[in-house]
Amino acid sequence: MVGDMHAGTLPERMGVEFLEATPERVTGRMPVEGNTQPYGLLHGGASVVLAETLGSVAAAIHAGPERIAVGIEISATHHRSATSGHVTGVATRLHAGRTLATYEIVISDEQGRRVCTSRLTCLLRDR
């Protein structure tokens, strides 16, 4: 269901796969290969795409079918590089109200080391 929503979009082109999806928590993963910068390291922008994708899906689930979630602010701190395999992101709800939803997204490498910490706030509005 969640994957169908992203057919033909940037997350699909970047290989984002969803592993778990609830309003409180969304987990997904993305390959490092194909999402690197010229030095072979995971591109920081790719981490932000994964973070915004996971947080936005969680916010959209919270919002319900009559509303949409639109990202209005995102920040990311890149802690370490990843050069191979997959990274996994976990978006955890910090706040979910009527008009705003905020999530912390932690992205880790295959050894469980934190690669990036991101925070996303989405505006929830009618379709």
C-alpha cells in the first residue's frame, strides 16, 4: 500500500523500501549504491530524501485519507559516512496534532551505527 503511493516518484528511483508503517513509527531502507556523491559516500541529500519520505508517510497515516501531509521544515545532522550496503531509517513521532506533525528520523548503517539524525515537521491540510 505505502509502496504503491510512491510509484514513479523520487523515493522509488532511489530504491526506498518500506518495512513498517504506523502513525507512530515508519521504518524503511535504501541502498547506498546509486545514492552516493563522487567520493563513493552516501550523499547527504539521499539521507534527507529517506528521512523526509519516512516522516511524511507517518504524518500522512496520522492525517488520514481526507488530508495530506506536506513537509514544511527539515533538518539533518550527518554523523558518519556509509559506503556500501543499505541504510535503515526509523521515523518516530514527536508530536501529532490537528495541523502539524513532527518526527525524528534516525538513519543507521548495517552495523547499527548512526549515520544521520533528522527532524521533520509536516503541515496537515485538507486535500
